[in-house]
Amino acid sequence: MTSDALPHEVRDVVGIGFGPSNLALAIAVHEHNRRHPEQAVDALFLERQAGFGWHRGMLIDDATMQVSFLKDLVTMRDPASDFSFLCYLRDRGRLAEFINHKTMFPLRTEFHDYFEWAAARVADQVRYGAEVVSVRPVEVDGGVAHFDVAAKDAQGRISVVRARNVVIATGLKPKLPADAVPSERVWHNIELMHRVERLAGTDPHRVLVVGSGQSGAETVAELHSALPRTQVCAVFARYGYAPADDSPFANRIFDPQAVDHFHGASPEVKRMLLDYHRNTNYSVVDMDLIEELYRREYREKVTGRKRLDIRNASRVTYTRETDEAVYVTVEFLPTGETEVLECDAVVYATGFQAPDLFDLLGRAASVCERDAAGNPVVGRDYRVRTGAGVTAGVYLQGSEHSHGLTATLLSTTAVRVGEILDSILRGPVEQATEVVADVQRVAIG
């Protein structure tokens, strides 16, 4: 393993991760530089994947987005941007056909192609195949003015980029139960489309899916279609899949203004709002998919060939994997009765969790402030509050505890990156003044 010499040039921004959030920021930087070349921002984004990819394992052919195409990478920030989904459609020659389709929710595969189209246009800002391994504070005249971001390439070589600001958008990572051991037979649903063809080649007798949310329902539907001779067993604690609340009033929780409300609220109100509106995003399923799965289950009852086995009000209590199968103990909660199912594969659609910011930052975490719960203190402009004498900035995309449900979703991405870029352009002195002003307002209130 080798290391490049210390960097001589200092980038204005180094982005860690290049999913939709930092892609949107790269576009905002590109457009700013095009309009204001005299105030150009020098940005570089580091992405460990070899190319752009966003949850490729869940790009099911007929799965659609759960947010409007207007909540793309730019429209909420700048409706005139030529990076919009509509401009993508025009470039692909499908604008008229999409309008005739009369939908606000494109195919997920199409939206992924839109992301790739946009990423290719800002490729000069991205270094793929670069996995960030450390972030180190750099002292200048007794204060922390920069961060050295070290990244490893596919050959294990280390390169270092020096930054005035670091923007972290590494996305969510799959969450598995504590006792789940990933293997060829046990995996998270994020790997679905990478695994299903190989699984089909083994002619499985039974596969089991754990989870009651959108991803769980989509996984059940896809496996049921792709494996026509296989029993697909769904296990979840509810009596049925719960519909997502996408009503107009509930959707106000995803408005940009709601971020202002949430960030300024007390911890108790923040928890209340998250609990009230979890059914807009977590452990819920689109109604048309719920109805489709019910149709399939009922049809099989009529025909007498039951392949779709919905185990509601149930939970997995124990799994044991052998060379031949995974043996899963399923408990029916109302009675406590258990049954052991022999499965060829177990798929956990058990959601995602945010990575630990402080683990990622390493030594740089020492300059960041934490709240009573151990979370980073994140300002309204998404800048992590740092200690005295720190002028280098750490920005966090994906901070639900401080900015609400939209922090990890596409809904306000375009607006969020505009606010981050504005904050970076203002610089550390003005930001420090704003923090003091915020504290004074709280004290007066």
C-alpha cells in the first residue's frame, strides 16, 4: 500500500459518496460555476463504486418511484435547470410519450437512468473507485482550516485530497437482525436483482421473506413472479401490509418549509412528528401493490395451488443454516404456536440505517460537537457544529434526527443541496455569526 505525497492544492469541497444527494450537489456546483465563473467552487466527489449506482439490486422492472418526478435532482431548487427529469426525457426522445402516460411516478429503472444521465454530465467532478478510509483535521496557525481526506483505490493505493469543506452523503446501509448471518442463502433484499437469477437456477422449493414494508412486499411479488414453481413465504408481525399515507395534507411533512419547522422544534416535538408520520415512509406499502398481492393469494386459494404463503401476525424466532437449507422457526403471535420451515433462501427486507458519522470521520470526529443522545449537532444549513477555532466545514446529508423525514429521501434533495452550497459560499466567519445569533434567539425565546 502506497500513499501519495501530501496535497498542495486545497479543494473547496470534497464530497464523500456519490449517490443522488451528492450528485444533486455536484449539479448545483456545476450550475453555479457556469453562472459565476469568478466565484467558481472547486469540488471533488469520492465514490467507492466503479460507476454511478443507486440501489441497483432493487431495480425491479415494473417498480415505480414513490415520489413525484418533480422531486428530481433540481426542479424544487431551479425549475429552469436543464438537469431536470423533463429535460432528460426530451434528451431521450420520450417527452411526449411520458406526458401521454399520465403519471407522476416513473419506473424506478427509468429514474435510475436519469441519475446516470445527470452523473455523466458532471463526471469531471467525480472520482469513482475511491473508498474513503480516513478524514484527518489539518491545523493552520492553531486552528483547523482543512481536512485531509484519504481514499483507497481498487489496487489498495492511498491518495489524499485536502478540503476546506467535507460533505458526507454515504446513504443508508442495510439493516439486519442481530442474529442474522449473511450467506449465500441468507441476505438483505437490497441484493434481490443480483441474486434472483442464480436462485432461479437452483429450482428452490421455498423462499422466505421477512418484513412488512414496501421493499418486503416488492420482494415477495418479484420472487413469486420469477420463481413460478417456488413457494414464497412472507412473515411479518402485522395482520396485513399497511398502506402508505400519501394524502396531500400528510405529504406536507416533505415540504421544504417543514424542515424549518422540524429543525427549530424541541426534541419532544421532533419525536412526536416522526412518530405521527412514520406511515408516510416506514413499514408501509403502496395500495396497488397490496391489492395485487391479495389478488394473487386469493386466486391461488380458488385454484387450490398455494404458492404465496402470507404468515401475518408472526415473527421469526430462530434460524439455523446447514449445507442443505435454512431452517426457520416461525411463531404465530396470538397463540404462541411455532412451526419450523425448511427454506432454500431467507431474504430480510428489514430496512436500512444511517452509518455512524463519527466512525467515518475518525480523527476528524474530535472537532465535532454531539448532543445529549450522542448525535452530531447539525445546523439548519446542514453544517455539523464544530469546536472553537475550526473553520473547516463538515456537512451532513441524511441527518433525520435534526432535519426530519426528508433528510434521507429525495423529496427535498434539490433544495437541501442549494442550502449547503449557499452556506459554503458564505464562508466560516458568517456561519459562526449565525450560530451565535441562533443561540441568542433561543435564550431570548
